[in-house]
Amino acid sequence: MSINATLFVQAIVFLLLVLFTMKFVWPPIAKALDERAQKIAAGLAAAEKAKAELASANQRVEQELVQSRNQTTNLLADAERRAQQIVEEAKGRATQEADKIVAAAHAEAEQQSMRAREVLREQVAALAVKGAEQILRKEVNAGVHADLLDRLKTEL
């Protein structure tokens, strides 16, 4: 065989190999590559979708955090206002109670003062009678002088 015939036979064998490869080998490889490309595209799309969902979830979480912070702030402010109100009410009640105690003490002091004046009047009247007895050095009529003593008490 000559080099041309060998070359010609090799070309025919090569063409048969190419045709066989294109007909039977290449389609499954191309199909596998296409499926792989679709899977990669689907994975990338899913990753983008997950990224978008994550961003949305982060945004919702941030909104919920802001809302809960606002609620917490409002609750604390309400609690402080209520505590201040309770303190003010307690101060008001304490002031009223103190006023009642002071008024009762003033009334008691006034009563004691009146009793002391009454006792003092009686003592002054008794002293006046004793003094008058010593001056007069005679018997004093108690019934007559009782009226005088009563008038003297009212005048004092």
C-alpha cells in the first residue's frame, strides 16, 4: 500500500469515527452538558431568590425590632408615668393625712388650752375668795360667793 492509499483509508476511518461520534457519543454528552447548565442556572436563580428572601426577612426582622423597641419605650414611659402618678397620689394622701393630724393636734391643743384656762379661772377665783376672806376675816357665805365666783370666771 502506498502512502496515498493509507492516507485515504485513514481519512475514511476518521470520517466514520467522526460520524459515529456525532451520531451516538456527542448527543448524550451535549445533553448532559445542557442539563448541567440548567441545574447551574436553576441553582443561581434559587440563590438569587434566597438572597432576595433573606434581604426581605432581614428587613422584616429590622422592622419588628424597631416596632418592639418602640413598644418597649412606650411601656417604659407608661410605667414611669404610672409610677410618678402613684407617687403623687401617695404624696397627696400623706399631705391630707398630715393636715388631719395637724388639725387634730390643734384641736387637742385648743381643748387643753381651754381646760387650762378653766382650771386657771377656778384657781384665780379660789385665790380671790381666799384673799377676800383674809381681808375681811370674817365668815364668807359660800352660796352667795358662788354666784360671784361664776361671774368672775366668765369675766376672766
